[in-house]
Amino acid sequence: MNEIAEINPRAVIGDNAPPDPRATTKARVDELVSGANVWANALKDISDATTAAACQDFINQVKAEAEAVEAKRVAEAKPHREALQEIQDWYKPVGALLEGCDKILKRLKGTWLAHEEARLKREAAEREAEALRLIAEADAAKKAAEAGTGDAVQNAVAAELLTKEADKAVRVADAAFTAKPRVSGAMGGRASGFRTVWEGEITDYDAALAHYKSRDSIRAEVQRLANADATAMKEACNIPGIKAKSDRKVM
């Protein structure tokens, strides 16, 4: 050990391992970045062909490294993408089977919920009728007590009791009208029932588009379509509201 240390005092376990390809790539990219910074700091413009050619050579190096980096990224990600795709391919049909089960069972549960909803409506109507009957009886008893004829005391007490019963019946009827059909399993879990889902039915496309036209997402999609048509048609582009224009970019 001492002899190795004397020959190479920095030698440690792992020194003979192959270089990390990512570290090698990063070092090359850092080198190119440093070179680009030198060009940017040394020159504001290029006025001679020799320097322009040298700049092109450097651009070629940057492009070559960019292509190499992309190729390495794709190669390194490939087994992970394949593994992910294999997972997706296995689980997707299994999930589809469970989704099919869920649809069938929910359709069946919906039939019971519909029956229960009808029962609750009938019960609410009965509760309402009972409340109205008690209200009428309470009003009649009040009128009899106010008239002061017959058994005035009994009429007053009856009116008060009937009014309390009528108030209670009204509350019961109100609760019955707001009751919703629900079902819960013996194995636990939250009770569930019908859920109202809203969606917009487009009855006037032009009017709807006029309303949403200022949305950023709509503008971005229109811009994408305009760019595609301008690229395909160039000077001949005749799309209403679109003017094809070109711009020179350094390649």
C-alpha cells in the first residue's frame, strides 16, 4: 500500500472506473459555452469572411454536440420508455375491465336510485298533504276559540296543540322534499346517489366563439392554425383575417 501511495499518493479505490458519460458530456458542453462567451465578448459583429467561416465552424461544433446530446438523451431514456410502455400496456386493459364492471353496476344501482327517488317524492307529497290538513285544522280551531262560542277553553288548547303539530309537519314535509336517494354498502364507505353533471350544449357556434375569442387558449390555437396555413400557402395565403409574413433566421 505504501509503495502505491508513493507512486500515486492520490490513488483511491475506483480510480480505474470508466468515466461518467454524463460528466464527459457536461464537460464538453461547458467547453463550448466558454468558447461562445469568448466570441460574444470579443466581437460585436463580423465583417470578414475568414472570421465568419470560423464562426460557422464553431456553430457546426455546437450543432454536432447538440445532436449528440439529444441522441444520448434518447438512448438513455429508451429503456425507461419501453419499461413504462410495458407497464401501460399491461395495466390499461385490466383497468378497462374494471371500468366496464363499474359502468354495469352503476347502471343497475341507478335503477334502484330511481325507484327510491320516486318513493321519496310520494312520501314528500304525503307529508305535505298531512301538513296542509293540520294547518287547516289549526286555523279552524283558532277561529272557534276567537269566536268565543262553545268550549272556548278546549278550542284554545286544541288550536295551540294543532298549531304546534302543523309547524312540525311543515318541517317534516320540507325535509322530505329535500331528501335524496342514497345507498351505502354493508362493507362501509360513503353513501352515494345521483350526481348532477352539467355540460354546455353549443346551439350557436358563432355566438359561442365570439364570447370565448378573447381567451388566451383560443388565441393560441388560432395562432397555431394561422402559422400552419401561412407555412403551407406562403404568399398565396388567403385566410380571412390572416396575413402571411416571412422572417429571415440565421441557420
